[in-house]
Amino acid sequence: MKKIALLSVVCFLCFSFSCKKKPSAGLGGNANLKITAKHHGLVIDSCTISIKFNASDAPANGEYDFVQKTVTINVGNSYAIIQGLKKGDYYILGEGWDPSISQGVKGGIPFTIESESDLSIDLPVTED
């Protein structure tokens, strides 16, 4: 009987420590992302940034949880700032226009917020 009780306690402890809850991404935190879309190292000044919460891949249905256009401060300095995000996994997509090649550009990356702080991301985009 002692062996069964001991085994039960060990199983419970193993299960408790192995099932750490993963942070749930989304709004309501203190992380701020500054996202700059770049094509061949050049800033894309007309870009739409889309974010999917709790994801590491683009959503199959194409639906994102948050969408924002970049703001151009001056030539070569255009970005989107997304404020108030929580720790967790995100998929970030950028879609825009590169006037130097007169063509649409698009690209996405998975991103994990590990600490709620100010973070900067260069988002690589390429020809559609």
C-alpha cells in the first residue's frame, strides 16, 4: 500500500512539473513591438503588418488577430508599433510595395515574446 501511495505522489509531481502552462499571446501585456519591413535591406515604407496570436505559422484561413499599417516618419524610417502585447508566440506578416522594383513584397516570421519590454523586429519581405 505504501508503494502505491508513493507511486501516486511521484506521478502527480511529474505531471505537475511537466505541464507548465504556456503563456497565452495577445493584447493586455506590457510588450511593445516596433516592426520594420525590409526588402534587400531597404525599408519598405508602405506596408501592412498582420499578427496572429498563439501561432508560429501563417493561419490557413488567412485571418489575423491584429492588423496595422506602417507609419513613415521620414524617408527610410517607416515602421509599425504594436503596443500592449503579452508573452507568447506570434506569427508576423508584412505585405507592401517596393517602389524600387515596382512590385509587391510579402514575408512572415514566427516571433516569441519572452519578456514584456520594448522590442524591435526587422521583418524580411520578398517579391510576391
